Amino acid sequence: MKIIDSKGRLFGKINLIDLLVILLIVAVVVAAVLRYLNTETANNKYDESLNRHFVYTTICRVVYKEIAENAKDEAGHQLMAGGELVDDCFITAVEHRPYYESYVDADGKLQHQVSDEFCDVVFTIEATAPFVNNAYKVGTQEVRVGRTHIVKTDTFEMTGTVVSLTEVEG
């Protein structure tokens, strides 16, 4: 019995091209499963000695005042990520600041006035979370100054920018 017959079939049963396609599909599936398992392991298990206690401030700019009102009593609320509450991560203060709109007056001068429709919302957040790959990690988000950050609780969600971050001793 020949390994490859006159029709190019392996052991007279399967075409070589078909076999290569099947092997390629199996390799892709195995690689995807291994990657998924490694990601799940990395996300679910970390060394708790990497935890750091820190405080950061996030500013959400140009927020409708009606929406901002929903966040005014959020101090003490726990943050959420991926649909679940994040352990040891709480909003400690919420501040509304005026938002200034700019316009050019009749004389061609740039003027600023407080908006009747919008404001800025500043959140102070205290967390104990891992410091991994040179970044603090709150839920699924890296917390770094200048980075976009979603502030989300069980009652609201706003997107802002981290403007300060301080590690707290103890």
C-alpha cells in the first residue's frame, strides 16, 4: 500500500489539500482556546501583594446639568466594571464645576460665559487595586493621569479623564 496513491490521496482516503486545511483549522482552534484560557487565568488570578491603595480624580467635561444631578449623591457608591462591582473602589467626593462657553461678541472679542445647559463633574475615587505592568488596574481599566476613564456605578455612567493620581501609604 502506497502512502500517496495516483490520485494524490493519503492512504487512498483523503486528499492532501483537504488534510492541510483540516490541520490549519485545528491549529487555529487550539491557539484560540489557549489564548482564551491564558487571558482568563491572568484576569482572575493575581498576586495580592501587588495591591496598592490610591486616590485619583477624574473630570467629566461638558455634562448636561440634568445628567450631572444624577451623580451628585454618588459619594460612597462602589464602582462597577464588566457588569460587576469592583472590590475596594469607592467614589469619595463629587463636585460640580461651571462650564464656560466661548463666543465672539459684536466687536470681534472672545468672551466667556457660564453655560446654563452644561457643567463639569469631578469625581474623587479611592481604591485598593493591583499595580500591574506599571499601571493601577481598577476592574478592567488602567488608571493613569491623562487616560480616559469610565466612572460607572449601579445608577449612572460617565466618561472622563484622570487628572490626578496619588498613592496612599498604609
